[in-house]
Amino acid sequence: MNLRIVGVDFLYSVRSWTRSRGTVFWSLLFPVMLILLFGAIFSGMGTGKYTLYVQDLDNTDVSHTFVTILNQTGVLNIKNVTTDGAITDYIKKNNIKNLIVIPQGYKNDLARAYADPTVTVNLTYYFDPTDQQTNQVLQSVISSVLEGLNMKISQGRTVVGIHQVSTITENFGYIDFFIPGMIGFTIMQQSIYGSIERNTKFRKDGILRKLLTTPITRSEWILAKMLFMLFLAFISTTVAIGVGILAFGIKVSINLLTIIIVIATSFLFSGIGMIIGRFVKEEETADMAAGAISFPMMFLAGTFIAVDAMPSFMQVIAHALPLFYVNEGLRNAMIYLNQTEALINGGIVLIFAAIFFIAGVILTKWKED
């Protein structure tokens, strides 16, 4: 392989990109516009059940009744937790975002509250502050249940309260949750549309056939284009993080795993773009095909709202989408600093990248069928 040829072709792509002011403008404005827009006015949406983990330390008929009431709301999917270790370690290990703890002695305290107005009991609610939409729903449901319970016990006096504890030590907000998803989405759009536009336009203009008469090989040409797509991926990532820091004061950690996931994401969606570009002949058709794949993935893969907030059948679909693992990998690497989860999701992204990129390279032809 002649690396000089690869370098020349890569530099040519960069120069062509910088010469088109419109292309540069929209490449940089697109993530900026979406971050400012959604970060400022986004409000959660979605229906379905929300997962709430429950650790019942009291394990009495009264505590079981409280869990049953939560379950009967029709909004919550209750999952019981049993662990001998610290609940905070369990939450971190299993990447749990919402969990409520019923303390030991809950039944006895309620019995005492009927006679002693000074007796109170607090449930502990662990929550992920970055998932604001889910938190709003869960806190509303739990508060409603507790109001009904307090009304029954003491005609409205607060006997059973709730103590909220963040599962993340840093003070993260929704925008910190949103930025990694925005990065993954932007790279997906650039890579898919860039690969499709390049292949269909070059085929239509006969450039691919002419490349057969040049010294450059197909592997060298693909590598050069991939380096260019990777260059754009790092540009968009830098812009997204920079705007997030300046406009919203986001707190993210940039580490080696983050960089690896960004690289794998670029190769992954470039491969998908090459596959689409192989089977469509017209640029307009290619754009429609790209949109049909990328836009549903954008909304279903947890870019804007948590997957847990979606109906169960949509959650199944989300776990089959590559972008879901990109979003989760970036969030765990950049926000939660959960290296185990980041490695798992990053590994899945690498597998997807290898499959789709190799398939895209194999299917990319210079000759017309």
C-alpha cells in the first residue's frame, strides 16, 4: 500500500471540503443548532412503563402492600433487588438508574405513627439526574402514592417521606446526557450521508470507472475517504463538546475509551453508508434510503430520551440498533465513568463496525454491474 497516495487523496478531500463554504457551514452549524435547540427547549416525551428497582429491607406485609400499590399504578415496572452488599455498589455494578429503598422497621414505624405524631419514616430514592424525563415521571408517581398513604394514615400529615440521592456524585443535568447522544447522532449522519453521496455521485459522474486507470488501488481510496470521514467525526465531536461547555457548562470526561468509540462509530456508519450506496443508483434515492435508516435510529436509540421511557417493544428494537450502543458507550465513558459498561458497549460498537465496514468494503465496486 502506497501511503503517499493515501495522504494525497486525504488532503485533497480536506481541501475540497474547506473550499465549499456552504458544506463547512452546515457541517459545523448542524450539531451547534441541535444542541442549542434541544438543550434549551427539549421536553421529554414517550409512553410506556418505567423501570423502578425496589429494595425491601423491611419485608413485611405492609411494605409488600406499598410495592403492590406502586405496581398497580400501571406506569411502573417493578423489579425487586436482593443484595447482601452496599446498595450503592449494587447500583454502580448493575448500572441502575432508579431505585427505591424501603427501610427496615417500616411497618413498626407506621404503627407507632398512629399514636405518636412525631414519628416519621423516610424511603430512599436513588436516581440518575441526567435522565430528567424519567425522573419527573417516577417522582410524580411516587409522590402521589405517598400522598395517598399519608392521607390514609394521618389525614395528610407527612408520615412517610422520601429522601433523594443521586446515583452520580457529580452534578450532571439533562444536557450532559444529551451531548453524548448528539455526538453519536452527528457522526452517524455525517458518515452515512457522506459515504452515500460520495459513492453515488462518483458512480453517476463516471469517476469510479476512471479511477481504474489511476495508480490508486480500491483499498487506498477507501482508506483515504475513511480518514476524511474520521476527520469530520473528530471535528463535530469537538464542536459539540465545546458548545456544550460554553453554552451550558457541561461536565464530561474525555478519555481513550471515548476516542476509540468515536473512531469505531465513524467506521461503523461509513460501512452502512457504503452498503446503501452499493444498491442505490441515484443521489435522491440514496438520500431517502439514508434517511429511512438514520432518522428512526436517531429517535429509537436513546439519543434524546431514555430507552427505559419507551414501550417495551420499542426497547427491544432499540437494543438491536448500533446507535444505542454508541450512545450508551459514550455516556458511560464520558459521564458515568463506568468503565465496565463503557467497555461492554464499546466492544459491541467495535463488532458492529467490523461487520458493516468489511461488508461495505467488499460490496463497494468501481465497475458498473
